[in-house]
Amino acid sequence: MGIFIRIDIENADLSPALIHQLVDVCPVDIYAIEADKLVVRPDEEDECTLCELCLKIAPVNAIHIHKLYSGEILVSTADNPR
């Protein structure tokens, strides 16, 4: 679990193809696939660079990145996920 960042995922909103894209798009390997679901690798969570690449391709509200140090929450925004 992260000290600075917490990432929440709503897997019901993610297709198998999109799950694979999310794993591939992350430049710091935060995501993994377990039992056909997207999961956050706990030891890598704080490595998030806040690049927002995952937020741009995931459906609205499927991913939330909580900045624990400021209380801000970044939310995925793709209207038409890939």
C-alpha cells in the first residue's frame, strides 16, 4: 500500500483488452493482471508519476488515483475507452 498515492480500480468497467492496455501503458509497472482482473502492485503504488496515461484510456470513474498528501483525487475520463 502506498504512503503518498492510493489507486482504486473498478474492474467491472474494464474489458479484458483494456486491462492489458492499462498494464502496458504504465511507465512504472504499477499494474498487473491477476485472475483476469487489473490489480495494483502494492510495492509499486508510490512509484506513480501521475502521468495520467491510465486515466486517459480507462472509462469514466474506473480508476481513481488518490493523492494522500493533498486529498486530491484524479479520476479516469475516457468517454469511449479503447
